[in-house]
Amino acid sequence: MNIFYSNTIDGQFVTLEGDEAKHCTKVLRKTVGDEIHVIDGFGALYVARIDFVGKNDCVCSILSRTENFGSHPYYVRMCVAPTKNIDRFEFFVEKAVEIGVDEIIPVCSENSERKVLKLDRLERIVLSAMKQSYKATMPKLCELTDIQTIIAANYSGKKCIAHCEPQEKSLLRDEVEKGGEITILIGPEGDFSIEEIAQAKQAGWIPISLGDSRLRTETAALAAVHTVEVMNQ
């Protein structure tokens, strides 16, 4: 099943535009009368019939609508420091969306090696991974955010920080509450500074471990997403 994305849905009609319309009508050669599947990024899957094919768009009549397509019963917010090698961070974003993430906040901390981040390509990766993994809800992708802002934020649910310092920590799997909301903070290659860890703990963040192995940033972040998914099964 090929899935298309549209944010132009009006009453009984859905319109594919730009690359989505081109892929549908030029690459896959769908034409008037064909039925297609469209997601809206807010959890709904539509079955629609193509009524009109234009140069840069494709207008379809909605035949049916399914809510909460590919959804999960929990909310996981990943605050992750982008890696110096952007390919590794892009890999994390793609796979996290496939596994099931609700919000990604790139974090800039004291030891971050990447302090500038362009979201255009990452947004395309999120969209592609959402369609590929048969999900209809678009994860929220935020701007690069300073660590102090993250630490001070009043997120709902549990707030967990993964770091490498030899301190007492809980295993992440023991902190996950089934069907709940959780925010997980993953640092850069050089880890968080001692001061950042102390500030986070003072602000109510729970120090957590992902196991005995020392993991790269993107590996730790993916392990965290997968742990939340598994503990909600």
C-alpha cells in the first residue's frame, strides 16, 4: 500500500500537491478513478478516489476515514544533542519515527559539537519515515534548543536524563509508565557537563541508564525510544 500525505483537506476532498502529487501521478502513474490512501499528519488515514489530475496537484474525493491509524498509547519526547556527523543524527530521526516517537527536540549543551541545525531536510526525513512505517501522526520536530531551556521546561510525565557519570541511576525500563508521557534527555558525544547534570537533577530530572554498554548519542537515543515502545506492549 502506497501512502501519500496531504495537509489540504476540505470537506469531502483531499488535494495532493507538489512532490506528493508528482509521485502519485507521474511516478506511480495513478490516474482519474484510481483509489489511493492519504494521511493528514494528525492521525487520520483516508481512502480517496482521484477526480482530477493537474500539472502540480491532484484532487480526490474522500471515500472513508480511519482515525488513530498507526498510533500508540504513550507519548515520548526525545531531547537529543545533534551529532557532529549529521548523517548519524538523521539516522536517529528516521528510525525513531519508524519505531514510534512523538516529539524530537534537538539540544545544544556545553559539550555539543554541532550548534547549528537546519530543519528542512530533517522534516523531509520525518515525513518519509512516517509514510514508510504506516503512521498517520506527524511527530513534532522542534528547533535547536538550549539545554537550560530544556531543563527548566515544565513537561508533563516523567523527565529522565541519561548520562555517563558514575552516579546512582535507574534503568530506563523501570521508569517507563505504560500509557504515560515521558521525556528523555540524551547528551552529545562528550556527555553533559557535571554542572548540567546537577542542574537537571535539582530540577527533578531522573538520572537513568540504558545498560552496561557506553553508547553513541544516536544509539542511546534509539535504544531509549525502543525501550519505551517495548515497555508499552
